[in-house]
Amino acid sequence: DVPLVESGGGSVQSGGNVTLSCAASGLISLLCMGWFRQSPGKEREAVATMTGSGIPQYDDSAKGHFSIFKDYTKNILYLRINSLKPEDTGMYHCAADVDDFYRYGLGAGPLRPGIGSWGQGTQVTVSS
């Protein structure tokens, strides 16, 4: 397990942009990492992941709206959210594991149980 600390959330206006950060206490180059959102009254959902080989994966509804990328020199995972909407409101958690989260890719099956590391989350609140 690798400790993860998220930051970058806050209260933002609809239509704005935000970049969330997930700092890992360790090398992230081969880790599968991703961002998951927990919204009020909804189940946790994956918004974007990046496989251990560096391939980004997005929920079909999120393409173009989210961008996930890594800074390997700083061991930080980022999530850029463009054109924020009120429905983007939620707690965004970062996760990491040595194995990929999904057997067949994000959206093609359930999240694999036993993900090794989760951060505490950073809250994003979008006002209209």
C-alpha cells in the first residue's frame, strides 16, 4: 500500500475548471491509479483511471470532461475537470494498486475488490 493525499478541491462556479492532485508517498510509475467520486445519495463511481502501463481510461460519460495524467517526477496523479457542472459535486478519492482496477477496462465490468490504497478525498462543490 502507498499513502495517498488528495488536494485541489473547493467551491467553484459552474463552467469553471479545477485540477485535483493525488500525491503518493512512493513511486507511481507502474501503479494503476484512478479517481473515484462519491456524490450525495449515489454510489461511488469511477471517473477516470490510468493503468500501470499508463493508459488512461474514462467512463463513457466523462470523455472530454475529465483528463487524468501523471507527473512521474513528482509522483502525483492529477485529474483535470473542465466545464464543471453541479452534478460534478462530490468527494473525489484517489486510489492505487499494483494490479489494474478492472479486468476488462473501466465500464466493462466491476471494480476489482481489494484495491490497495485509498486517499481521504478532496471535496469539490460546484454552484450554478
